[in-house]
Amino acid sequence: TQLLEQSPQFLSIQEGENLTVYCNSSSVFSSLQWYRQEPGEGPVLLVTVVTGGEVKKLKRLTFQFGDARKDSSLHITAAQPGDTGLYLCAGRSGNTGKLIFGQGTTLQVKP
Amino acid sequence: GAGVSQSPSNKVTEKGKDVELRCDPISGHTALYWYRQSLGQGLEFLIYFQGNSAPDKSGLPSDRFSAERTGGSVSTLTIQRTQQEDSAVYLCASSPHGQPQHFGDGTRLSIL
């Protein structure tokens, strides 16, 4: 069974601080996706990483895929209250469509 | 709108009753997925439809759960003889084959 361990599960920080969320597995994934979810809504895709060692930037968010395609990280620089939400990593195995999700990280950014 | 539509948005029912949850995917998306999410947690895969292929039912937690997809479009997830542990948000997603999934806003199911 493929599992994704996401940490931390909860993070409360002040506006302007930096943070990193980790997603780790013993399994290799063909791609890994990061989603952000707000209360009462479905997850919204932020980024997909495919190549081992790949780094993608989305404004203040930096996503990295591990060289072995087993782990990933999301780094937020100078967090804003608007970044508050549930962040989810999800790995795709081979050519199957289904995603294996981590447990999620609830981020709270205080003004 | 053009997104994934789920209905109802909320459902409260008594233990032991059957429930049906509906998903209208984005037009033209060949793949459709159902997930279950407990409060503040990650998503648990339930079932996956891809075109005319046999569905991947490997995530269904028991034989009380079933799903169908009619005409390659609308899907219905049915839970028979509901139990309190079935309470969760049920999310549907669709995608073109091999492409990122687009999620609906879910059905919040509460079993009394």
C-alpha cells in the first residue's frame, strides 16, 4: 500500500514568516501534486511536479520534487493571511489516474 | 458554471438509510473519481472510472458502497444501510485522461 506522510499536520504562524511543508513516502510516484483547500470547497490544484529534482515557483510558493520522486516540499516565503487553508500533497502512481493523498497540513497565518 | 457539480451539497440522514450522491463532471472529461474526506484530513480514494474501462473499485471500504457512471457522464455514489462512520465529505473529481483532476465542492454527509 502506498502512503504519503505529510508534516506538520497543523501550523500557526505570524504574517511575514516562512514555512515548509513536507511530503514523504517510501514509494516512487510518477508525479506529485499540491492542492490548497478552503472550508466548504474542493481542493484546487497549485502545481504538478514530474521530474526528480524539479523545482517550481508560484509567486511566494516554491515546490520541490525529490531526486528519487519519493518526497516533495512546499515552501512559502513571507506568509500572508490569505495563505491560510488546508494544503494537500497527492502522488500519482504509474499510469493510473487515482491519487494517493497525504493527511494534509492546516496552515493558519495570523495578521 | 463549467466546473464539477455535486448534489446535494449537504445530506443528513438516519443510520440504516440508503443515500445517493450525484456528480456531474466537466463536459468531455473521460475520467471521474470519488474520494472521501474526514474533517481537516486528506482524501481517501474510493473509485475511479476511465472511459469504457472497468472501474477501479479498490478503494471502496465495504460492499455497502457502490457507484455507477451512466453514459460516460453523470455518476452516482450509493451507500446502503448507512453507518455513523460513513459521515464525511464525499468529493468527486474529473479530468481528461492523464491530466490533473478538477474537484467539485463535495457533499457533506451526516449520519445521525
